[in-house]
Amino acid sequence: MPRCGVSVNLLESQQIQLQQWKRAHGTPQQVVQRLEIVRLAAEGLQDIQIAEELGINFKTVSLWRRRWNPLWKRSKSADKDSKSSNPAAPSPLGGGRKNNSSYF
């Protein structure tokens, strides 16, 4: 039976952010794989199709598909809070690192 999982909808700003993370030279390959899972899920592919395309287990795809929406919402609200309270504080996504991929 096909596994579609939770629907993933990406705003244009989210698509841009994912591309920036993917292109960053310091982004670990594990994170790039997760970004690809989210991108392909947003295109409407099923878990099994994504798993076959990326050469990974469909359970990994299902896991990151489910995690995506809560992570994005939490990271954006934390980013907004940190900017309003302390403009010099590092981004909660980046934890002071060059790229903002710590949640992946």
C-alpha cells in the first residue's frame, strides 16, 4: 500500500531557505539528505518513491516528513523571540554556526 504520510507544504521563503542550506559548503550530507526528503515530499511524492530515489529506508522518509512542520514552526517562532529580546543573540537554528541547519 502506498505511503503518503503527512502532507508537506512549503512557502516560497521556506523553499529559498532550504536551497540556501543545501548549497552551503558547511552543510553536512546527512542534513542535505533531510532537506531533499522535505523537498520531494512537498512535490507530492510518496514515502516509498522518495526512499527509492534517495536510496534510503522509507521509515527515514516518514520520520522526517512528520518532523518537518513542527520544526519549521518552532524554529521560526524561536528566531522571532530571540531577535526581539536580544538582537546580538545567535539564531536558534544555527546555534552560532555558519549555516542554520542544527534542527536537521
